[in-house]
Amino acid sequence: MNLELRRFRLDDAANVAQLVGDEEVSKWTSNIPFPYSEQDAIAWITSTASNSSRNTYAVEMDGRLVACVSYWPHEPGGVEVGYWVGRAFWGKGICTNGLQLLLASDGFPAHMDVFAKVMAQNSGSQRVLEKCGFTFFQKGTVYKAGNEIEAKFYVRRTAA
């Protein structure tokens, strides 16, 4: 599997809309609405490009956009990661490998604890985190469209 990370470009908007405009992808994320349009993708790409605290990367497999991995500051300390993968690419190790690439990338704050939140029913995403060295931290909730959803919080502690 040949995966590479790169920054998103505006010409990715149609592909982003197709990948996350799938209800099965959207339902596992706290911040991707459904339905999701190309205009939504343009707005998202523009906003993440101009937000210096968001570090968002397209995951390409053999030159084709298939997923996204990102990180941002986590309060009270550390960074939080998030990701999505187009449904046609589920179960192929893309998310695990993409997240591993992100965690090992230049500029990633490897000296900080890394946190992640996943919906409690999303066992696939929980496996991704565990394969990347995260451990279950605590139960919690996330919000999607104003609804509180049971979640699991994970952490990958730095080697001190």
C-alpha cells in the first residue's frame, strides 16, 4: 500500500464531498454533517487552510484521495487527532497506516500526549487507535447535531 500525506487543495472539493457525503461516513464523525455538498467541502478546505492550529492532511493511496488525518491542540494539554476514510476504503488498513504516517511526520509534536475521541459504537475506529499505540482513557460524550452521543476517549502517552 503506497500512502502519502499532503495538504488539501481546493480542487479536492468534489472528491471530499463524494467521500464524506456518504451517510455511513458522516454518522461516525462529530463534525461532518449529512448531507454534505461540494460547497461544504470548499468551505472546510478553505477554513482548515487558514487555521494555523488545525493540521489537516489528505491521505492519498496510489495518487488518489481516500482519507483525511488531522491534529489540533487538546485542552488542557497535548494534541487531539481525528480522521475519516471513504467507505469504499474501509477495512484495508488505510486509516491505521494514515494515522501512523501522521504520528511519525515532521512537525508532529511527538513530545506531547495524543488524545482521540470515538463514538462508543465505532469499534473499527477503536481498533485503529489501539493499533497505533493508544489506550482507552475514559468514557465520555461527543456532540453531533446537538445530540449527546456516548464516546470513548483514548490517549497515547509520550515516553517520559
